[in-house]
Amino acid sequence: MSESAVLERARAVYPAAWLTDAEFLAHVRAVRATEEDLAALHAADLYLACACARGCPEALVTLEREHLTRIREYAAGVAHNAEEVSEVAQRVRARLLVAEPGRSPRIATYSGRGSLGGWIRVTAVRVARDLWRGARQHEPVREELEPGVVSPELGYWKRAYGEVVSRAVQDALESLDGEPRALLKMHYVDGLSIDQVGLAVGKSRATGARMLAAARQRLLAGIRERLVGALGVRQDEADSLLAFVRSRLDVSLGRAFRR
């Protein structure tokens, strides 16, 4: 796909008056390098973000109407009360649109890899998590969590991204071919032991264990890839979400197979 096609896609959604061709295409070149990248670009979202970064009043009004009004919704999924929701919403707006001296506002870093709405949602969760961590620093030190208990931070991720994680598990499972799917179902859904899995596929216990571990690794890698692609989260944040998935893999796979 050519740069001109990306420009056409953006202009089909938002007014040409917001940015000159040169301004937008320079931004496209800064965030994308190959034709394959251009084909996957969220062109209209990138155009809107670029116009907002340059202070276009009409674009800022559109951003507020289409995306920023949902910040409170995103924050409500991770904050504990109305006061925290308001604080998160205020901080997200400042983080995205207020530029530090000599720098562009944070919204200029949006690359178009995922949807702008998803990127803003990630920002809201990060702000909520930072707020929670700040509050935790002033609380008395508590004992370590018991085994199997989900940490408060992972609880934030679960509340914010539960539906997205479920979809990532479902899609990653569907991408597996027959044997890995069957192995995972035997162990995590049907409850077969490693010995029984090996017998079921006519292999030794050790071979069955290796096959099951490989299937599990492929599944988790697929889930991680989809989380990064769908949400635009950092690699370390995807790992945090995967920690929750791993702790409840039997439950997650049970739901995915039922679907």
C-alpha cells in the first residue's frame, strides 16, 4: 500500500483542513517503514492523533467526543471509587495532551499499530495502576499473598482487560492445529494426568509431557502476540497479563473450548 492510499483512507474519515499532506505523511514515515506496515495502519486514528498533537481545535473536539469521554468508563473498570475515577480521567487528559517544555504532547507518540481507543484505554489503565502504586506506598507493609491468590495489581489487569484476554485465548486456541489443541483439552479440560496424556497419544510419559509443554508454550505465545497486537501494551505489560492467564489456564481453556 502506498502513502497516498493511507492519506486517502484518513481523509475519508476526517477533514483535509486539519493537516497538510506533508505534515501527515511526515508523521506516517516517522512511525511506519514498510508497505506491510502501511497496510495495517489505523490511518484515520493516526491522522486524528497527529492533528491533536499539532493543536488543531476541531481535532481536539473530535478526540474528546469520540474517545476522551470514555476515559471514565475505562477508569471505572480499575479504580475503587468515584474519586479515583475522576483522578484517573484528569491525569489521562493531562498525560495525552499537555506537552512538557520542549517536547510534543504524549498523543504524538501514538503509532497507529492498534486502534486509538485501545491505546487510550491502555493509558488509562497505566495511570490507574500508577495511582494505586502511589497509594500503596503509604500503606503498612502486609504479609505475602497466599499461594493462588491474585495480587491487587493483577486484579486491575483482570478488571480492565478481562474481555480482551478471553478473546486472545480464544483466537490463540483456534490458531492451533489438531494435536496441540487435543493435548491441551485432555489435560486442562478433561483432567487427564501427564501419564494419561502420554498413554492417550501412544507415547511415553516423558514424550507426552514434552508434547504438552510445547502445546502450552505455543498457546501462551499466541495469546501474548494477540494481547500486544490488540492492545498495544508493552511487552512487560503483556507478561503481567499472561501471569494471570497462566494462573487460571484450566478455567480459561474450559471457557474457550465451550465457545
